[in-house]
Amino acid sequence: MKVRTILDQIDLGAIALPEFQRGYVWNRDQVRNFMWSLYRKHPVGSLLVWATKVDSTASRGDSAAPSGTVELLLDGQQRITSLYGLIRGKPPRFFDGNALAFSGLFFHLDEEQFEFYAPMKMKDNPLWLDVTDLMKTGSGTAIQRMVTNPVFQKNLPTYVNRLNAIDNIKEIELHIEKVSGEDKTVDVVVDIFNRVNTGGTKLSKGDLALARICAAWPEARDTMKGILARWRNAGFEFRLELLMRCVNALLTGEALFSAMKDVTVPAFREALGKTEKAIDFLLNTVSSRLGLDHDAVLGSHYAFPTMVRYYHDGGGKIPDSGERDRLLYWFVHAFLWGRYSGSTESVLTQDLNILKEGKGITGLIDLLRRHRGNLTLNADDFKGWSRGARFYPLLYLLTRVGAARDWDWGTELKANLLGKLSALQVHHIFPKKILYEHGYEKAEVNALANLTFLTQETNLLVSDTSPENYIPGFMKKNPGAIESHWIPMDPLLWKVERFPDFLAARRELLAKAANQFLESLVTGKIPEGEPVANVLDRQAPLPPGSISTDEEERHLQETNQWVVEQGLPEGELRFELVEEPGGTPLAILDLAWPSGVQEGLSAPVALILNEGQEVEEAANRLGYRFFKSVGAFKAYIEQEVLKESTPLGK
């Protein structure tokens, strides 16, 4: 199909140009090189489209295709977006990116060079021609101006040929591979695309399902981004993929996006509104009842589709406080045991089927119990380390819902705590500096049993003081405050030499407290707390960065396991990058080795997937060497780390 015809089809809505998650990412160098290839008639690759049905009752572009079908451009978005911007002089509909990347491209008639406008170099020089102006008016108009200008007379035939070569880019035939047929569901098409596009950004099923909706309702993406922005401003990071999963679960009761193949725009819009209301309720409930009041401690994001469906099945409400607490009990155990950390869609299908069968929350809890054997926690469950551990949110939960008190202020650190004491910071009971000086390893230093939560003021007050020195003072000032954090009260365990014994004793205390709370939650014995304000009304912006999709998390976990298999230390998932002193959060790194993959021998390393410039700048600022793809990261490990650590002769 000719380039001009493709652009016409985009204007008519017959071909949709969805930008998916990453939007338009080409820079000016890529645009310039692409135009040079077209000008020279070099091969630029074929396009891949998916012919699918859409809701023909909704407008699409300037007019709706009468057949109710649309061809979604899967592979070739960056190329066609660039051509559209250069030829039309404006971005296409659905554009999400920086239009300056293709604005102001000029061509030098003598040197045959494409460059972006530079006033000092190009002003008043007629040999520099505006490519977009030429494309819009046609080469004929430009040639007429040349004929009357003596500057062009010497090489007029050559210039005419070059102008026509640029104008004729619109006539270039681009081969289009089409995926069509009733059997080509969202799931099948995503698999086809990701197999073809092995070296590029992977397409998610949520991306494609949304692209199909956007073809009939162009405002869908912006509407959903507005919802996500509201949650983000309150401290919760949900991505489009997850929101789409929640909508799908509410609307169809299914895990697979293929279930949305015949969904109309009105039905989707209604389901989106109900989903937003459901997640609002759930975030407020999880925050007020469990104290999990920001994204880093939220636990499993992927449990939300199941909870949204449960809420919807109840007519947009939870029957009573007992059912609510049993749902929260299931939610806590779902993230503690990594319910959705493996094959998310198959597990989600199981849970949604339980709800379809009318077994409700009891069925969900029974299914968890069958998979686990029992849901009782033991001390060894708290042997994890780092803020990425599954039991980290539980530690925060216990602080917020129990009677844990700030050591200096004496105030209970409750979920409904407001004002300057509201935000809590992680505190190492045995300071990192002291432990490292005594030869303890990172996993011991950052063990969950060595962490607790305090206000910023108290955290700074303690600083690097040894517990055997600071605990007696706080005990005298606020009796019972130290004990409220499940800290062993044997003074001998506060000595750095007894640190391993301290960890073992505290793990026992934490397990006992967690079991008591969870048992009270499931049996309805926890009294109602004080009324709290809507957590979504607050302004608590998150540091940039987050794991985007269940597939992305799976890739990260597999990569982490691969690193361990190479004999290297395990990395930390969702590592919070903070600036000392004060612990100001800068960004969330998907997977990080803050001490390097060879501790003490290499720079801090991070793997960050599908993140923005803010995350990269934060990592750079604190000296991290970061990689934006699993392949690049593994190449670094194999070529630089493992190779250097291999003994000579091996």
C-alpha cells in the first residue's frame, strides 16, 4: 500500500495508529536516518496490522468504517507516525510523545542532507527547503518558485529530480502483513507480534485490548490515564495493563483479554466507571483497615482484579464488616504467598471461577489453604531481607494496625494518623554502619527482622547509635514503646555480637503477632477503627518507577533467579532509591544490586524496564550502572562480571 494511502486510511479511521504504552519514542537522528533511507529508496521493512472488529456505533477518526472493522497497526508505529508528522505537518490522532522529533526537518539541495532547522545556518539560504512544506504543497509548487530564481538555474534539472524524489516518498509502496480471522484473538495476536518483534519492546495483551477500544473511542486512553493519575497522586501506582485487567474481570468475569473481543464502547465505559469506584473503595479499605497506605507496601497489585469482581458481584458493595475483613484476610495471604507471582492469567482464572461458582470469599480462602497446606505463619517466614520481600508489607501492616508507638513521641503509629507524624520511615534497629563494621553481610543487615518503622524525626534522632545505647533512654521516656515494635527485651540481645540471636528472637515475636492479627481478622474479632478521611483525597505523589505488568514482574523474577544460578547475590525487587541524609525517595528501581553484583568490587547495578527519564536520571545521580533490557543486563553479567571472575586457565 502506498504511503499516501496509508495516511488517508488513518485519517478515515480504517487504520488505527495506537501508541500502546511507550508512545512515540524516536529521536531526531532516527527520523533523519529514516528519511534518508526513503529518499534513497532503501528497504525500510514491512508493516504488521491486525484486522479486528470494533464498535461501529462509535466515531473513529473523522468517520466510522461502515464495516465495523479496523486495522490496528502493530509493527511500524514509529515509522508511520514519523511519516504522518512530516507529511501532514501535525501528529496523528492518539499521538503520545514529543512532536519536535519530526518537526522542522529541512533538506539541502546541493549536499543532499536532511537536517533539523538551525537559524544561523539556514536563514536566508534558499538551498535549504522545508520538507513538510514540500510534502504538503507538492514538488510542482517548489519547482515553479525555482524556475524564476537565478540561484537555481545552474543545477535546475538536478534540483528538480531531488525535489521529486522527496515528494515521491508519498508514493512508496510499503508491504503490509495482515493478521485476520476469527481465531486471531488478542492473546494470539500478542504472541505473534512478540515472536516477530524479538528485539523491540514487547506488546502486552492489555495494550492491544485497549488499542482496539481506542479505535472506536479515541478518548479511552486519556480517560484511563486520568484515573491512574488520581491514584498516583494519592500514592498508589497502577498501570494501564492492570486497570484493563480489572475492567475485564468486572465486565466479563474472565482473565483472558480475548473475552473482550465483542465488547461495545458503551459497555466498556460503564465497566470502567464501576471499576474505578470499586478500586477507590478497595484502596480506602486496605489503607484504613490494614494501614497499607502507599504503593510500596500495598502487596499484590494483581489481587485487585479478583477483589474488583467480588465487589461487583455484591452489587457494588461488601455485604457486611465480617465479609470485608475476610476479603482483607485473603488479600494479605495472597501477597504473602505470591499467589499471582507465577502464571497470572491461569491463577486469576482459577480465582474468578471460584466467584462464578458462587463460593465467594470462603471459596477463595479455601483454595489458598489447599495450595499452601495451611495459612499459619512461622518465624522462618520472616527470614527474608530487603524492602522487596513479600513480608515487608506485613511488617508495615503490623506497625499501622497494632499498638506500635513512636519511640520518641510516644504516639501510636496508627493507620489513621494524620499530620506531620503520618509518614513513616524504615529504621534499622541495629544501624547498618555498625553491622558492616562488624563484618555482617548485606542480607543480614537488611533482614526484615532488623527493620521497623518510625517517624522521620525519631529515625534521624537514633541515627547510627547502637541499640544497647539508645533503647534504655527510650524505655525511660516512653515505657512500652520499644516493646510495641516486637523487639526482644533481653538487653544481652541488643549487643552487636548477639545480632543473629536478636534476629531469631524477633522473628518469633513477629510471627506470633502476625498470626494473632490475621486470626482476629478472619474471625471478625477486630473492632472497627476510628473514621478516617478518604485516602484518595490526599496529595502523596510517588517517586517515579514501578513494575508495570505481571509479565514484567515475571521477567524480573526469572532474571533474578538466573543471577543466583550464576553464583552471584540475589537482587532486590522494587528497590526504593533514597537520598541520604533524610531518606528522601528518588525513584523505584525494578531490580537492583545497591552494593553491586560483586559486592565491594563493582558499582551499584539496576535493571529498569519500561521506565521514564526520571528513573534513569535518579539512578545515574546515585552512581548506578543501569540496563533497560534483560538481554543487555545478562550480556553485562556474562561478558564483564563472570568473565573477570573466572580463574585463568578455566
